[in-house]
Amino acid sequence: MKKTIIAVLGTMLLPITPAAADTRLSWQDCGDGLQCGRITVPADWAVPKGEQITLGLAKLSARDPAARQGTLVLNMGGPAQQISVLRQAKGSFADLTRWFDVVVFDPRGFEASAEVRCPDPAPWAANGEWVFPDRATYARYTAQNRRFGLGCADAAGPLAGKLNSWQGARDLDAVRAALGEQNLNYFGNSYGTVLGVAYAEDFPSRVGRMYLDSPIDHTNRSWTEWLLPRATTKERSLRRFADWCAGDRSCALHGRDALKVWDEVMARAAERPIPAPGAGAGATAGATLIASRAAVTFEATWPELAKSLAEAHAGDATRFAKPFPGAADPALSRITTCADFPYPSAYREVKAMETRLRRVAPRIGWTAAWPMANLCAGLPQRTPFPPHPVRPRGLPPILIAGGEYDDTAPPAHARRITAQLDGARHLTAKGGHALYWSGNPCVRDHVHRYLTTGQLPPTGTTCGPASS
């Protein structure tokens, strides 16, 4: 019944347009070559005349006004702040200013856009153990995450329950209107593709050229089907790692069966955690910690993984247990993510999902059951915008690119989205996540050609790795 109500509500609200928003926009210099501005939109697009919030925008102007082809709205993913990220990453997107004003805006709740300051930090395991070893540990984490979520909801004020991509798509259309563009030219990277597909679904006649890079699939209602490509892609990466070890003398496991070493280390750690003397007195590494810390996706991490496995096999798992250098996601990110992807996160549900994934990805891919549980466990659910198939009509051609080795946005996700957007073209690349941003020259050439001329790559085109 709940899903039906949401679906009906979405249909009833479809005619709402950003006419309710104050789209007057003026730009001022704000440093680092950027110009910044603000617009006003409803806190809740279901109540367009209700309380209003502001969205903060930033622009990298086209280098040559005579060659300018319009405006391109960019979302680099997250979900996270965009303006401060663009300040750091503008070199990666500078080529686009040959033809476009490149515009970003902070999503509702983030930094320059009616920022929500959650009173407590999002919980995160300091040692990076995001695969939980037992029910009790997960229960403690769930309670922490619920406290965090309740605090965020209290701090959000009129935005409580309004941080999802249904609202975001309407914010995006308000940005289009404020920019004076009849059609939206859009580049969505990673989570920015969720926003792009939501926009294409509800505003198909306003889509200009749209490029979706490493898409996160928001069209599949089956969590098992959604997770399986993630699991199998990650499992293949472990095999790719083993093949690299077999062929590269620099690998610490060269001359040995790397997969056998992996199996033996994991079996030993599951039976009794392996000592990690260099990580502190009494430190050890169990199987769930090793599974959490084993970086198999990116080739750049393989030499360290090989050393870690070789030493753990010899009885010292310090490399797996040493302090975790990474950082948690922006706190508000998980609120938006779990509104769009209300993942079933009760312990028994996650373990059941893990068991199903182990049947097809028994070494490492089964861990795909846990990342969303880390984000969503215990969060209060308010007005979710759950995954659902899309069938927009009247779309122009859209370009979608996915990396074959990407277990965050696996190629099956890109193909599924492509099949639902009439006239879309899927570009495959032998690479990982964020293909354009990471500098794949073949992908970048196709993206530039498409955005400037509308020409899609020939059907079946595959780009090689970024180094080729």
C-alpha cells in the first residue's frame, strides 16, 4: 500500500514546475575563477507555496564567448556538496569550458544550499571494518546510526523528509529555468546519474544533451538483482588481481597461487583472528576485517594487497589492521542515499543477502551486501523515493558510459538504464568508476563530441583503459 501511495503521489505531482521558485539569478566572483549565485525554491515541491529555501550555484565561464554553445550543469556525485569539490577538481573538467559555461549547485541540505548541520557525526568504524562480525556489533552500530539520523531530522527543519532525488530533480529544473535555458544540458557522474534519470523521467521534453557516467541504478526494485552485478564484478576483480600476480614479478605473491593464499588466509582468520602486532598491543585481524580492507577493485592498490596477504599468510596481519586512512561519507550523504535507496538493513536481512551473494561470489563479492547497510541501518524513514522502472517518452539521444571493472556502478546497471531510456547509447570502457573524471581519453573524446554535436559513439564501441 505504501509503495502504491508513493507512486500515485508522484503522478499527481508531475505537473508541478519551478514556476513556484524565485529563479532570479545574478553572479558574483567568489574566488578560484568561479562565479556564485543563489536562487530560491520550495522546501517541499509538493507544497510549492510553502516554506522556501535557497540553492547555492557556481559557474566556470566558457573561455571563449564566441565559441560558447550554452550551459552544462554538472553533478559530480556523492550525494555531496558540489561547489567546494569543483574548486578542487576544476582542472578535470576544464576542457568543457571550451564550449560551455559549467554550472554546479550544492544539493539541498549541503553547504551553500540551506545547509543542514547534523549535530552528531555519522558513525564509522575507525578500523574500516564495514563488514560486521556479529549481531551484537551491528546492533550497537544501528543504535548509533539511528541517533545520528534522528539528530539530522531535528536539525533539518523544513527539509526533514525532503532530501531525496524526487525533490532534487525539481531543484534541477529550477536551476535550468534560472539559467534561462529552454533545455537542460547535463553531465551526471556516479550518484549524479540518479538525479539525471529522475529528471529524464519527469521532464523528458526539457532534456537537451545528457551524459551519465558510471550510473547508479535507481530503476530496479529487486535488491538481489541490484547487488548481484556488484558482487560478481568485485569477484572478477579478485581474479584479475590473481592474474596480475601470476604475470608480474613485482607482486609479493608472484610464483604462488594468489587465490589459494586468499582462501587460506580467510579460512584461518575466520577460525581465529590473525595477530597484527604492528597495529597495537593485542591487535588482530578477523575475516570480516580482512574482507573490509582488501582493496581489489583498483589496480593501483594491488601491490599493497599482495604484501598484506603474503604477510598475513605468514602470520602477521598488521597491514590489514593498521589505522584506517579513509574518511566517512559526508554525514548528510547517507540521509539522501537511504531516502532514494531504502535498503533492508535488519541484521537477518543483510545476512540473508550475504548468503545469497556467497553462492555466486564466495571469495569477496559477497561483501556487497554490507555497504548500504552501513549507511541505512536504523535511519528513520520519511517520504522515501524508492527505486522503480522508468519509461520516459520523447527523450533525445542520451550517452551512458560504464566501466567494466566498476563494482560500485557495475556495467549491468548502465545497460539496464540504457534499455529504459529510448534512444540512449551505452559506451563500455575497460576501466573503473568515474571514467571522464579519471581521465580516460577515449571516453572524454566521445563525451566532447556528443555534448558539442549530439553525435553518439557507434553501437558496440568500447574504450580501452585510461593508459591506452
